[in-house]
Amino acid sequence: MANAVEEKTLCDDDIRYEKERWFSHTASVVFGLFFVFVGVPIWWRTTTVYRADLPYSEIQQAFNAIPNLRIDLEFVIGSEEVDPIAAARFGEVLQETFARMNNVKGFVSVKYQGTVRLALQQELQQLNALTSEELDSFPGDSGEKYVFYLVRRLKAKVTLPYINNRRQIFLALPSGKSDYVIPQAEAVCEELFRPAALSRSFQVVHGEPINDKELLRSLKFDPTYTVVFSLLVSQPDQVLASWDMSTAVPEYLYDLQTALSDYVDIKVKSQVLYYEVLPIQPKKEENKGYYYMTPKDMPHLINPVEARLGSFVDTNPALNFIVYVPTREQYPLHLHDEQGKKVLANSFLVPRWGGFYIYNVNTTADSYPVVHQVDMEQVFSELIPQLRSLLGIAPISESKILQQPTVRTDSFSHWEIDQWLRQRTVENIGTTTHALYSLSNLVQNIRNMIINDNISEQVKDSVAAVQQSHRLLTRGAIHEAFLASKEALISAEKAFFDPSLLELLYFPEDQKFAIYIPLFLPIGIPLFTSTLAAIKWFRGKRTDQQKEKED
């Protein structure tokens, strides 16, 4: 009896033990499966860096694309001596010349397309009676087309070739020598449309090393500039100078702001700073009784003064123009060039920064301070050419090839705006594609860089705008092409400098192991070994059951 009870107890213990083992191994398997099929996917999902799609192939194509600029020309033969047959022959020679010019290799391709026609009778009468005053207002609306008038002689006393403020060029046409015009026209096109300068601009912004002082002088394009004029009065107790900037800005900068208003926003600010003395003691010219500074002194004038020019906190690129009133002991103060000669302008330009102008005020007086009102016409006549140069507008200078009308430096001709638009469009396309290409390489090389949807949209918008700008350039629509390139540049820079790109940029892959191994190893090893033991137990259990059935 006792043995039977003891056997029953042992049997119950075995059953209980088997049940406990079954529950234990089942729990291990469940935990293992839960970890593999639930925990790991959740961890993977929550730690995966989100990367929206980018148009890599389109970015590569845009980076490799070369801008093709179309220039539309029309040649009007204003001579009764040229018959239609001679005009047709001239047109054939002209097309051959354009074909040769269009095949010139470069980073930017300029394609010339021209037509030839005989002048109408009314045009002949107008050309023959044209005076010098009427030359800049010759009738005719050519749109964005450049019109070359080939004339036998002009009543106007000008030297040909001549370009007026519009897109009209006047070339001399010798009697019976229409082919003589071809070399002149080719030289004018090189001077006016500057294909070599456009290629250099594209090279620089596309990352190609090149040394070009003209390109390094102008400020990088931005939709908005802040121009700050600062009057530095070194001794207000001796010379109390002041200016009326509120009246001068509309008078002298209105034409500049208006001409560029569709393309760039120019904000103007001014300030007057007192007790600002130059950190360099000028040298004295004993024979001529004035003080002077050399080109070696000029770089040292900017840094000490620049610290005082930060009154305007602005995120836009700033152009600083300083008008310095010397002290009584420095009067008169002038600048010398590298040859030791006096600089007539008494000013110098600081590339991509601004300009510096020394404004001398006669301090000889019976009583002090000497109250002086700054001559704004004198100031702006010196600073506006510097402003034009810093904005990238070709300076007005007498060309050896093409004569220009004498105009005020604060006004612009149509072809000057066209030059600026072509230059800036090429630069914007190059800067945009280079930024997109750099971003594309970063994203592909750094796998943990976050790419949000807004960055993807900005990149796609930028690529589409670049492609649109290329198409417009091939159609000769320079104004619309510039606006498209401007939109592309804005979108590309927003995407490239988006703060979200830096969130995990400085989190290398090897640091992940330092974080995840201490977290998962203490959990993973026991879970793995227990799950493996459970699987072995269930397989052994199944084997025992099969043997029992066979027995």
C-alpha cells in the first residue's frame, strides 16, 4: 500500500515537472519569437534614418549640362547701293561666320542666330537724318533682339561701331564692301556678349580653379543685398560734417534700384560714426603740402573700422561704403597708387566688401567746429561705380572696339542689364548644380544623413528650375532664364543648408555598436540560449513520443 502511494506521488511530481518544463520552454520560445518578429522590427523602424528619394540621375545630368545661350541678331543694310542679291550674298557669309563662332568650345556655349534685310525707305530717311542727340533714341522696338544698322554715313558725329542705350548697334558700311562689316560684327559680338567671360564664370562657380580678378571682385549673387553707407567723422569738435542721405538715395540710387527691381532687392541704410580715427598715420608729401597713404596701407584701414559697422544686424549680404572725413592734422589726405602718383578719385574698392572714400573738408576757419554739409553728388559719383562693380555690372569704360554714349553711372542701358543677366544666370546655374551635386554625394556617402520630405521637394524644385533655365537660354529668353535660375539657386541653398541634415551627421556607425551592444547583449544571450534549449527540448520530446508509439 505504501509503495503504491509513493509511486503515485512520484508520478504526480514527474507530471508537474514536465508541465513546468513545458511552460518554461514555451515561454522561452514565445519570448524569442516576440523578440525576433516584434521587437527587432520595432527597433529597426524606430532607429532607421528617414531618407526621402532624391533625383540622383537628374542631378548628375544637370551637373554635366553646359549652358547654351542663344543670341538673336538682325542686320539691317541701310544703303541704297546694296541690291537684294548682294544682301543675300552678305547673309550667306554672315551665316558661315556664325557657324564658325558657334563651334568655339568652352564651358558655356553661345549660339548666334542672325537675319539680314534691306532697310525700309522710312528707315533710310531716318538714318540719313540722324543727329548725335537722336542716335540714342532711334525708333524701333527690337525686343530682346540686337539690331545692327549698316550705314554708309551718319550725320551724327560719332565713331563707328557705336551702340546706343538700347540694343541698337551702328556699323560703317563702305561703298560696295559689305564683307568689310563681318570682322567688325564679330569683334562687336565678342565685346558685347563676352563668351570667354561667361565660360570663366561658369568654371569658377562649378568648382574649377581659376584666377580672375574681375570675378573675385563682385559679390556672389543673392536675392537681397543690404548697402550700408557710413560717414566717419574723426573730429566732430573740429569738423562737424553731416549728410542728407534721405534725399540723396532717391536721387542717385533710384535708377539703379529700379533697373534691378525685378531681379534683386537692394536695401539701403546709413549711419554717422564719430571719433573714428584711422589706425595708420599718413605720410606727408613735403613738396606739395598734403598727406597721403600708399596701397600697402589700405588693407589695414578696413579691419579696425569694420568692428564699428555692425550696428545693422542683417542676414543679407552687406556692401559697406565708408566716407571718411580726415582730422584737422591730416588735411588734406590723398591716396597714392603703386607708382607713387596721386589717385584722382581718392577712393579704393575692397573686393566683395565695399568701398572707401576720403572726403576732405577745409578745416581753416576762425572758429570751431566747422559745420559742413557733405556734397552728395561728389560722394555718389565715386561710390556708385564701385557699387556697380561689386554687384557684378560691367563698368562703363571706353572700349577700343565699341563706342558707347556718355551716361551717368547711376543709369543703365538695356544691353548692360542683358550682360548682367547673362553673367548671373550662368553663375546661378553653376552654383546650383554644384550645390546639388555636392549634396547628392554627401547623401550617398553618409548613410545616416536624414533626408526629410521638404528637402526632397526643394531639390526636385531646384532641378526642375535649372532645367527650365536651360530651356529658356536656348530660346534666347534671358530675363525669364535668370528668374528660373534664381528660383533654382534659392531652393538648392535651402536644401543644402537645412539644419535637419546635421542631426545625425556627427554620429558615426562605430558609435552605434558602443550603444547597442551593452543594451542588447545582456538580453540577447540569455534569450538566445533559452530559446535554443527550448527548441532542443521540444524536438527531443517529439522524438520520445514517436518511439513510444512505435513500441
